[in-house]
Amino acid sequence: MDVFIRPGDSIWYYSQIFKLPLQLIIDSNPNLNAQALKINQKVKIPGYVTNQYTIQRGDSIWAIAQRNDMPADTIYLLNPTFNPNRLQIGQVIVLPIRVTWRVVNGKQNYDYNTMMNDLSTLLMIYPFLINKSIGNTVLGNKIPGLHIGSGQKRVHFNASFHANEWITTPIVMTFLNDYLLSLTNNGSIRGLYTLPLYLQSNLSIVPMVNPDGVDLVLNGPPTNETIRTNLIEWNDGSTDFSGWKANINGVDLNDQFPAEWELERENNPKTPGPRDYGGESPLSQPESIAMAELTREMDFARVLAFHTQGEVIYWGFQGLEPPESEQLVNEFARVSGYEPVQTIDSYAGYKDWFIQDWRRPGFTVELGLGTNPLPISQFDEIYEEALGFFLVALYW
């Protein structure tokens, strides 16, 4: 929602009448100098949308403000040209509406377009949320990279490395929505007030690492005949792609990182297919390259890669993980009930590479139980389990 600066206005004043943390308004207007405001400059107010209201008999601005639990001056701000002393029946004015509801509906088949539409809405309502594409997929889809927070602790979440684990994307997107809601409504999640998390952390989220693969699982192969033919051939002649983990090139993106990649390749397929083919070399796919470049650029303090299924947390690699990792994983286990597993006979994953090259805490979180893709009926249960991971990662 936009307002225009009047004589005597300040960013602090807007934070008071709209009941918002000052930092959120500042971060929503990065090109605005709060110490040198100019008349008629536009200011974005996060956490609000507008609604039209038609003046009824007996209305006054004071009465409208009282009915809608808002200061009268918020109405004046949004209607700078009307005369409050000459209201006319049928006249239309604009009212600010505080957003108190989720816009993300995670309990559905959550493909790339659904995610991008939800992101568009979130970015409009919460302009302190930043989206910068980290790269493109094989099919040219932009991979969104989200950033939220004004602090120094750089935390990273990602989801849907594997196509048939797409439920991780709406799980992460729902947390993002709940986090944004709590910030603009001065609220908490599980009793934890979230503004301090925002002020101390810089959260990076890649909600869908593998958009092409997710769309393949949910919507079937692309119409391009060559791509379609190759995919069906790699899928043993089947048009059922529900078990597909790889990207559209048949490369498993979580077997693409230079962390004992050769050892992983030894026991895995050597040709494209639904799963476990790590490509002809590490970091050969645009999606894995994009993730590697983001990680190098951001220099994260810790990373969490969300997968399904098993209700376990993998937290080590070759003994290179720092002591802090064990403390964190024990807290993750406490809040989720998941089992910590330090090492398994698996290599070349994103968290493996992060631990190896940064010697910082990295985790692969396997959400839920069952056969992938996990049914959407498990969404609420999985979300409640995942919520502890999100909060602990930001708080600790």
C-alpha cells in the first residue's frame, strides 16, 4: 500500500499510526532517505492492502475510522484530495486494510506457476521481502531467491531439490507467509516474538530449486516433442512421472556437488533417468550452478535443505562439521521429534559440499513419512513438525 508524504510527516509517524515496526517501513523503502523526506514522495506501507468504501447516509470520517479500528488520519493519508467536511452519499473513498490472513494456500498441488503467483502477491503486500533470481533452469524458468531480514546472521533454507519432493516448497512458502504476517502484526509464532529474529538475521530462501522437475511430476512432460520423447525413454517408457527426482535433463541435482562426487558416481546410474544420475561432472546443471553461486556469494552461517521422507536430520560429512552442528541438531530433534543421523554412505549433496567447503553447520531435513511424493493430506502435520526447524535456525 502506498501513501504520499505530507508536510510534517515522518517515517516514525507512519510506524505509529499504522502500528508497524519502524524497521519494516525503512526496509520497504530502500531508496528513501528517512532524514530528508520530500512532499509527495511515495512511501510503501507493508502489511496493508486497500479497499474501496462507498459513503453512506450519516457517515463521517471519524465514524468510519472507529468502525474499522483505525486512526482517522490513515484515511486522510489515502484520500488526500477529498474534503472531509463535504462527504456525499455514494462518494467512494479508499480504506487501509491490515492483512491478517495467509495468501499462500499450501494444501494443493503446488507447481511453479502457483509458487510464482503467491510470490507476486507476497512481494506486493510485504515490500521488505526481496526477490532476486539466482539463475534459470534448463527450460528457462527463473529460480527465485528470496531475502528477508536486516541482521548479520546469514541463514539459508531451500526446498524441492528433488522433483517428487515438491511438498517441501509449500511448506517453506507457508512458513514465509506466517513469518511475514507475524512481523507486520507485531505477533509471535509458537510464543516466539519474531521481530528480534528479523533484526538479527538475514534469511535466504530458494523455495523451488528444481522447477522443471516439479512441473514434470505434477503436470507431465513439456509439449516439446524431443524433450518429451527423451523423458519417456529415460523413464522406462512410462508417462507416469510421479517417482521422478531429477531435473529435466535427467540429472539428480543433489548428486551434483563437488564433495566426493566421484564416490557417489561409482554406485549410481551413468545415464540420465528419474533419480541418482549425478551428471557427467559436478556442477554441470544450471540449477546446481545457481545454488553454488548463491552460496559462495552469501557466505551463509548455516544451511537447511528440506527433503522428504524419513523424519531424520542428516548433519555431518566426513567429520568436517563443527561442534556447533551437534548442538543445533539436538535442538532440532527436541522441537521436531526427528532422529539426528550424523553420517550415511552418501556423497555429493548440497549440505555435504557446504560442510566440506565452509566447515559450518549444514543439514538435510527429511520431512514426513511414506512414499514420495508424500500426499498433500499430510501437509498440516508436516508443517507443524517443520516449524520448529525454521524457528530454531533463526533463533540460535
